[in-house]
Amino acid sequence: MLNLKLRAKNLVKKYGTSDPYYIARELKFEIVFCDMPYKINGMWRRILRRKYIFIDENLNEWQKKSCFMPRTRTFFMP
């Protein structure tokens, strides 16, 4: 079973920050802020073995982070 809390704690310890954007860049995620359709705040896709996270650019900063975290979690799930 995957322990996400322990995994997150280890990532914060490894990279020395809890900034999700910095950690995602270090893990080779491409973060794209773009205009999304109505009621879609974000999504993720793997395109040609590259990991992309698309976030709506019209959201507030706290909404961007709250939308961002579940998208990164999907890459760590088995």
C-alpha cells in the first residue's frame, strides 16, 4: 500500500521546500497555465512520455494550488 503522507514528507525533505510547483518541476512535470473550458479547473495528461499538468489561468492562487495537488497525486498512485 502506498503511503502518500510519508511520500510527501520525503519529497519535502529531499527538495528542502514544500512549494508544489518547485517539486513538480524537479520531478520533470511540465506545468501549463492556460484558459480552460467552463467548470474545468485543471487536468493532467501524459503525452509522448512527458507529464503535463494543465491549470486554469483564471483561478486565484489558492485555487491553483488546491487544483494542482490532486493532479500530481495521480502520477504516484499505482
